[in-house]
Amino acid sequence: MLSHEERGSAVMLLCDQGERYMHDYDDTWVGQTLRLNPAPYSRALENFLATSRWERARGLDRPGGQEGPRTLRRGVRRRTVTAGPYHAAMDTRTDVWTGVREQVLALAREPGAGEVFGAGAHGFGLLDPLTPGELAELEGQLGVRLPAGYREFLLRVGAGGAGPAYGLFPVVRGADGRWRWLGDGADLVASARLAEPFPVAGPDSESLAALRAREPEEEDFDGAYESWDARMEELLWAEDRTVGALCLCHLGCALRQWLVVSGPETGRMWDDVRVENEDLRPLTGEDGAPLTFADWYLGWLREATRAVAART
């Protein structure tokens, strides 16, 4: 910049070595699951280290011809698989939770358990189930009756622990006597507004698309990107968007999944991809049918069991 008589900023990125992700992410996983190709970025980094010259990477497969990752305040944008492997079509009218706790805990003893995505975080462990009295106290504080599938899970399987991605957020009673969920994103829940109907429709799709189309380059340090990002956050991250829902799981990189507890979508799971500047959307199975909590959890358990068996 000095030689070209230019003004700008020198930025150093500091981070850990990512040990907690070593068993979950690799180039194969990125390619197969996210359908992204990291090779152009690896080459760009290697070229920079060798020449001290930065050239933008080319070749990332993104919708709309976008290139390069976008780092936002709430995480790193990336693609996600809407329903992940959880495409079970379970009949929640039957006693689906019999033996589930024992099956989950047994997976922890299998040699291939550590290879399942997210197992390094939850270890196939489960908190003790809630007692009927504890559940009644929890629902009394929330002012809402939880969906049947999740209620039965809390009473018969556990109050959190092993589950999809990095696990099911635990619900615990604090020293103040208040019940709360713990996890990356649990603080986004509007606990005082869980009895309000969850809004099926989010921000106006045309307004959102128009704002996305005006996204400035992050390299613009004149405040344009910060101003745009603030407008996007105002549009997508308002508390009103997730009233009547509980955040129960995170997939990493600010990608999360919610259970609706009030309104017409009660009992169904929703995918939170707002970090990608997109609205929440229903989690659906391969047949397009919405996933209930039982569908979501039992589908994960079936896939985890198959993955462990394949590695044993």
C-alpha cells in the first residue's frame, strides 16, 4: 500500500487450531455434505504465503454466482443440508420412546461412536429425565405446554445431551430456581413469549431479496458493509421472528434448529439459516413432509446407529 500510495487496513486473523472439529470436518465432508469445493481457497492461501500477493479465489459453487465466504457478526455463511440425515417418517402416535435412552447410551460404548458427526461434543451421553413434577414446574414457568413428542422425550429419555449435530440443548434448573436451556443460540429464545404463535411467514421475500442483491463487498471499509449488515440483522433477527419456538440444537457456524411450541406449526422443527441471510424454513423429510420432534430425533438415532455399525 505504501508503494502504491494507498490507504487501507492491515488485518490479522487469530483463531485456534480447530481441534474440536478435527473428527467432524474434512475436505470430503465439505464436498459431500455442503457441496462446496475448498480447493480454490487452499490454492489462494498457498499462493499468498509464497508470494505475499492476494488474489481472490475462484470456483466456489454458490447460488447466484457469489464467491467467497462472508463473515457476519453471528457466524460464517455456508450452505446447509435442510434436513441433514434426519428424514425419518416416524409414527408419533405409537410409543416411540421405548428403549431409546438405552440405545443412545449403548452407542457410546461402540468403537466407531467417535466418528459420528458431533459425537465429540455430546459423547452419546444423556441427562437424567425430568420428573413429572419438574416438567410441570418448567411448563408453569414458561406459560405453555410443550409439544407431546418433546414432553415424552424429557420424561422418558433425558433432559438433553446426545442428539442431532452437536447434541440436544439441555434444560436445567438454575440456582435461582428458573429453568433454562443451555447451548449456542439458546439465548435467542424469547422465554417470556413462548405462548405467542410462531410466525410461519417471515420478512417479505421481495424485500429480503432486494437487500441481498445490494450486498456490498466486505473489502469496503467505508462503513457500507456494516450499514448493510445492520439492516439485514434488523430484518431477519428481530425477536418477533422466533416467538413461540425453542432453539434446541446447533450445527456449528451459527446454523441452528428450532422446535415450535405455539401456533399452527406446534411440534414441528424449523431450520435456522439466517446467518446465510435467508429466512427460517421448515425442516422436511425426503417426501417433503414436515418433521416433528420425534421424526427429527429418531431419524438422527437411526442414522447414527447405522454409521457406528459401519465403522465397527
